[in-house]
Amino acid sequence: MRDQTITQPPSGSEARALEYIIALIYERCRIQLHLGKQQLIRSRLGKRMRHHGMQSLAEYCRFLQERADEEEFTHVVDALTTNYTNFLREEDHFRFMVEKALPAVLPPGRRSFRVWSAACATGEEPYSIAFYLAEHFPLAQGWDWRILATDISTRALAAAGAGVYPLDRATGVPHDWLKRYCQRGVGEFEGQFRIKPAIAERVAFQQVNLLGQYSFSNPFDLIFCRNVMIYFDRPTQEQLVNSLARCLVSGGCLLVGHSESLNGLSVPFRCDRPSIYRKN
Ligand SMILES: C[S@@+](CC[C@H](N)C(=O)[O-])C[C@H]1O[C@@H](n2cnc3c(N)ncnc32)[C@H](O)[C@@H]1O
């Protein structure tokens, strides 16, 4: 008997539809999906197809090509970008931030600084930064820090801005931090927690396509850009890292994901330790 889970090769029009979606995602996000991901592409776009009452990917692609508006393309990007993240993910980076990166870059007497969480997904990364900063640079002692958190996905940003998570997402966050910086939900929010306003208001969310044009009024003192470069090809990574460098102070650190590296890229950074780079 045939195993129902084995992926069937796509028919002619379905194959063309897949190629179109793959090219679209590459053009918009420089994320290289492969034909082998056809099952994932189909299931992630299934909701949009059902929403429009469409039966096949080919029909949905014709709709995209002929009459869809920009909002529909946002849904496609949202559906196909991977938003996996977690609180205190790759935690050594947060310790490095408070113990080494920020003390090295802040001149004596300066008590305000800004951190950018680029590709922040659903917000766990910028809120983890905020927990660490609140512990080590207390606002009550006159520190004034802000975090800009950006992503291409409007769906992820909406979740991030709400700052409400299921309780099981907090595994690994120290109990006393949860008490200090989060609130347990009651009533309709039973089983969830939210980030307390005093912390949440330090984080601003904004949609930024890292491969587009962006500039900020002042350079950041530290940039997290983790677990997103891995989706891009090397020339795109080089372009991205050079753009990030323009948004960072001299001597500032760029933190990339543990499985990412700037090795071999022509960029103005030197490696401090794996996944941690300092701008020349
Ligand atoms: C795997 S998550 C990483 C989240 C977080 N930085 C972490 O390490 O846990 C990757 C994020 O990159 C975002 N992303 C993908 N392409 C992007 C682009 N071109 N510009 C900005 N964000 C992008 C996705 O929407 C997703 O939220």
C-alpha cells in the first residue's frame, strides 16, 4: 500500500506555482525555499487558499499574479517566514551584552543607550534583552535604555507588541524575573502571562525588511541579528551585515545566531568569539 505521507511530485501547473512562490519569497525576503519544501509551502498557504475558496496552489498563484493586493503578499511572507524563537534563547549573548559589550562601548558617565533586536519574531528576544537590562542597568538608578525590535512579519510583530504568551513559554526564565517583569493572566487570560508595562514600554516595534533601505537617526550601541542570516545566500548576508554595520557605533557588537558566522564575508567586523563580532 502506498504511504499517504510521501510527497507526490507536483503536476505541471502546481510545479510552476511552487516555482513562482519560491521566486516571490526570494525576491521579497532573500529566503531560499527549495522545491523539497513543497509540503511546507502548501500547508502554510492552505489557510489563505481556504480564505479565498481556492482548491489548488496553481489557482492561488494565478490570483496573486493577476489581482491580489499588497496585503495578500504580506500574508504570503508571514506564512512562509519561520518565526521560531524563545525567551533567553542562546543565553550567553545576554550575559555578554551586560558584562562586556555595553560596558566597553559606553563612555564614563553616559547612562543612556539603545539596542536593536533585528528580526525579533514574536518578541521573546527583545523582552529577554529588557529583562537583562532591567537587572543590570536599573531604570530606578537613572539608566535610560531603549530597545528597537523589528521584523518583516506583521503577524509576528502583532504578537510581539501584545506581549502576551502561554505560561509554558516561560520555562527557563528565573522565577523572580517572572514575578518582577511579568504578570500572570486571570479570567480570560488564565494560562498566559504578559510583560509588565514598565518593561514593555521600553521596547518599540517596527516593521523593517532587513534587505530593504533603512537608516536611523542615531547608531545603536549593540545589535542582535540572530537566526535570520542563515536563510540568506552569502552575497545577501554580506550586504545585510554591511547595512547593519552602518547602524552600529564603532566598537559596538553584532550578535548573530550560534549557527551563523561572518567568516569569509567582506565586512568591517572582527570576531570576538563565535557568533559575537565587534565593529572595527
Ligand atoms: C527564526 S526567527 C529568529 C528570531 C530571533 N532573532 C531568535 O533568534 O530567536 C527569524 C525571523 O526573521 C524574520 N525575517 C525573515 N526575513 C526577514 C527580512 N528580510 N527582514 C526582516 N526580518 C526577516 C522572520 O519573520 C522571523 O521572525
